[in-house]
Amino acid sequence: MDQRVSEHAEVLVDWSAQIEAGDDVVVQVDEGAHDLGVAVAAALGERGANLLATYGSDEMTRAYLHGHGDDFDADPAYEKTLYERADSVLILKGRRNTAEGSDVPGERRQAYRRARQEIREARLDTDWVSTQHPTRAMAQQAGMAYDAYREFVYDATLRDWTTLAGEMAQLKELLDAGETVRIVGEGTDLTMSITDRVAVNSAASVAYDSHNLPSGEVFTAPTATEGEVTFDVPMTVDGTRVRDVHLVFEDGEVVDYSAAQGEATIGEVLDTDAGARRLGELGIGMNRGVDRITDNILFDEKMGGTVHLALGRAYDACVPDGAGNDSAVHVDLITDLRESGRLEIDGETVLEAGQFRWEE
Amino acid sequence: MDQRVSEHAEVLVDWSAQIEAGDDVVVQVDEGAHDLGVAVAAALGERGANLLATYGSDEMTRAYLHGHGDDFDADPAYEKTLYERADSVLILKGRRNTAEGSDVPGERRQAYRRARQEIREARLDTDWVSTQHPTRAMAQQAGMAYDAYREFVYDATLRDWTTLAGEMAQLKELLDAGETVRIVGEGTDLTMSITDRVAVNSAASVAYDSHNLPSGEVFTAPTATEGEVTFDVPMTVDGTRVRDVHLVFEDGEVVDYSAAQGEATIGEVLDTDAGARRLGELGIGMNRGVDRITDNILFDEKMGGTVHLALGRAYDACVPDGAGNDSAVHVDLITDLRESGRLEIDGETVLEAGQFRWEE
């Protein structure tokens, strides 16, 4: 087995999920994630943790949803209790075909999702971590050769996380102390308030309240957004390609929008509820192992030198007074500041043309 | 997908497990059983049942056991509760390498098994059904080409179960009314009592208290065994090949044994405890779809015209007064009456040279 698969498992189990002897661990193994599943099982055995493997099969889910009607039992107790009693859930993503769910009616998928909300919440209440095993399907989605994609995934995942967490702590400190953020770039001049908000140092570990491996971003919850922003990184939103989304904010709300591609999808997102027109997140990517867009938000939003903003729900961790933006959606959009543009905190430039102040 | 895979799933879900809308179903998908998993998911969706898929991976189990020490937590609650709350467990066997566990120390495997006894019992308390998806590894173990092996598996599995259940009911009636069974063949002349015992019509359905698909046997729990028996069907017992096992019974207990191959293994089985020297089961195979030995007990013991006897534990269902033989083991051995030999109940021949009385 590729030595990097074992290293990935070790980082996941030790740094990210902080597994200890006696922990009750659920490992979700996607169809294409078998090899990582074996490496994770070895690591869990060595730590003396307990292991129950579930099978994350897109083909089974599609077949099940095709067969089923639109009425689903709400949160079947046998599955809910499993997650309520688990200490950790490790999600080993590894799809074999990213289009597998493409012919399942959206309404049925949403009905299934709605019926499983408490199960989802029980999972989110554990020390869960989601990670990506490189598959050919994900390489294809990224427009990359399989071998090159594996290289990319491990470069992004097998970081010196302790050092990166230290770097990110500097940015968190600036954001926690700051009052105003301004982002300037081509088609972008946006100002927002971060007064009384707390930034999260997302260092790919539950110890940092960070549940993605890889991670490598610092994020907070802005308010009172004013100005315009252009998201030049192509994204997939609700299964639709969007490109060059342009938003205009007044008094914290989107008052105008356009897009070179996928404009209708952005319109639908904005119309979801009142909170969908406000920002829920400002995130700053700091993972230098992510050096290209691969059409996978787990990686894209962590890219060092990019900034992402999310329409919709704010994370509780950023809002000590509990008055964060509420919405049914949380849609990330990314703007690339690696070539040009800058981010200022209280008038001081922190990121310019892809370089953080402390990198100079 | 092969149409037979869908038919297999339908028989499993409807006839065997009797799944209904709202049932909470756990589906264990082995590494090589993915296609059957997809078909079962479709069938469960159509029935309106709930689905949780677990992953039965020999490679993960081996890696976990290699990493782990010999001390296991007893019956982790998260897994035990899952089975306690489930209505049905469908076990889709499909190994990709039957030797995968060959380098795991036996003591560690046993320690793991012992630590999971309550989990196992919780599973056995559900409407569980175990079935076999044909894999190349299982074809290899059977010494058959993959295509021919698939043919074999579906011939054995896609039976007219209603008709077979009716035929088996005739044999059950004879056994329930009978007092003595005698088996005569080459190297075999064995007599046993079945007075006050109840036979099980194992018709591959939980409705018949039968948990294997395929099934097709009628079994009961004999006592007071006298005489000798030769098991001419080669078997694998505890991972060791045994051949031509010969047992001599006096007063219900084995007093002498020999084997052309694997004699030491038979000796170890007999030395397990006092109950291991007595018979726990007399089973009569009636599945005409099983027409050859494939070194897989799920099929071998169901072969029409064969008789199997098990050393060790008796099934409770056969013993209304609760005084069945007790033992930590239950080891099946098979004698082939298809070519010659006969089985009598109270002096009347019921099976001779492979033909049941009612088949003439």
C-alpha cells in the first residue's frame, strides 16, 4: 500500500480526531475509500479504539431513493442512537462517480435529507472529521491525471499542522482584535465589520473545533457588509456551475447580483430566506499545499492566498453573543487574491498579492 | 446488472426477511457484495423500509486485529444498541479472499469474538438473514469457474421456496412423530433417539425460524446415539481440511474417532467440553439446487440427499423441554447418501440412494 495512505490515516486519527483508547469510533467508508479504510482500521487498532464501519455507497443511496417514495420515516432510532453513543465519526470520502446521484429527483433527495436532520445533528455532536481519499472520479472532476491528483491530495493533507496552526493563530489574533475588514481586487471593494466576533483557527483538528482534513483557514462572521465583490474562482453550487459571480451589498444585504454563468442558481440561493442575502462567513485560506482549484470545496476554500465569503448561516463559534446570521443555506464563494488584490484589517494590509504580512 | 442479482435481493427481502414498510434494517455489505447491496437497497426503498449499511471488510478487520492488543472492550454500547434497536439484519457475504484472516493469531481472534458476545446475541435476536453473493474468491474455494459458480449460487438460491417448504413439511411431520432414526451406509450404521424433539423446517425464511438463504434442510436434535458413522464429504473445520472422519458412539457419546486427514482437529473439537462429544443436530439436506460440494457450509449442508450431524450445541427450537445438549462448539459434518445408503425413521425408509420416499 502507498505509504502516504498510512500517513493520512495517522494524521486523521491522531491530529484531527484525537482518538484515544476506548473511544467508540464510526468509520464511514465510501465506495472508493477502501484502502484508506484499511489504514484507518490499523491505526484505530493500534490506539485501542473501538471500530464500527459503515458503507457510504452512492450507488446504494441512489437505488434506495429511486425505489422509495417521497415520505421517509423521521430519524430512525437505531441509526440516531448509534451516533448519539459514538465518540467520533470519521468520514472517508471517496466517490467513484460524482454524477451518481444526478438522476434522483431533487425533491426526494431533500425529503430524505429533511427526515434525517436529528441523525445529522447527532453526528455533528461527535468529534467528527471528514477527509478525502483520492479516487479517479475526483481526479476527473479536478481535470487532473490520477497520479497527479494523489500528489495534490497528499500535499494538501500531509502538512506540518502544528506549524500551520501557529501561523494561523497570528491571523486569528489580528481578526479578534480588529473591527473592520476591507477586501480590494479586480471588481471587488468590500468592507465589513468584525467587531465583537471571534475567529476560528481551523487547523484540521477537533482540538481547534475544526472538522475537515485538510483544513487550513481562519474564519469569522462579518456584519454590515458594504460594497461590491467578484468571485473569480469557478464553483459548483447545488450541482450547477457558477462563474464570475458579482454581488453588491448595501447595509449588510445583497441588493444586486450577476454572474457570467449560473446567475439563476445564485438568484435561487438569495431568495431562500432573509438570511441568505447576508454574509455568514469570511474565511481566509492559508493552506499552501492547496495550489490549484479542483472543484471540491473541501480543498478549494483552504487555498493559501484566497478569500471566501459565504451567503447564509454563520457558525456559532464566531458569534459569542449568539446573534449570528441565520439561514437554511451556507453557500461559499471564492475570490482569488494570489495574483493581485489585498485584504486589510483596520486599514492595515494583512494579505497582498498572495503574501501574508509575516511571510515577507 | 445481472437480473439474477435483483431476483436474489427480492427473495432475500420478501421471502427470507419478510421486510415491511417502516422496518429498521441493517445491511452488512462485504467487500465483494457491492452489487447485491445495490439491489437490496432498491428493494428496501420499494418496501419503504429504513436502511443503514455497514461494511464487512476482511481487510479492515485483519488490519484492526493486527494493530490491536489482546484486550478488547466488552460489547461497545454504540454497536450493541444499533442491533438491539434494529428489526432486521441482512448479511451479504462476499469475500474477496478467503485467506485474508490467515495471519491473525487465533487467540486474538477469539478474544475479539468473546468480547463481542452480547453484540452477536443482539444480532441473533433480530430477524437476521445471511446470504451469499458469488465472488471470484468463493468460486476459487469451490474449485469452479466464476461463471459456473454464479450459476450454482443462483440455482441454489432462486428456488420455488413455497413448494420446497411444502416438501420439507412432510419430513418434519415424520420426524416429529418418530422416535428413532437410523442411518445406514458405507462405514455407517448409526441409531439415535428423537423422541419428544421438534424438527425445524428450514425454508430460508424467518417465518420458519430459518436464517440462511439458501436453506433447504430439516433438522432436529438427537440423543442416545449408538453405532458408527463415516463423513465422506470433505470439510474445512477451524481452517483445517478434514476428510473421511469416522466416529464411534456408545451411550450417546463419542468413544472413538479417526480421520484420513485432520484427525488432530477433530480431537481438539471433541476435547472442548463434555457436550462436544455428543450430537447437537441431525440435519437432512433437501435443496436440489445444491448439487455439488463447494466447501461452504451455507450450501454444503443443504445439498439434497445428504445428511449432516453436528457435534456440540443443540438448537433451542428443537428441544421443547429445554434440556438440549450444551457446548461451546457446533461443528457440522456431512455424509453423502446420494449414491447409496439410507435413512430410516422408526424402521421405515424415508431416504434411499438420494431419493426421498415421496419423490418415487
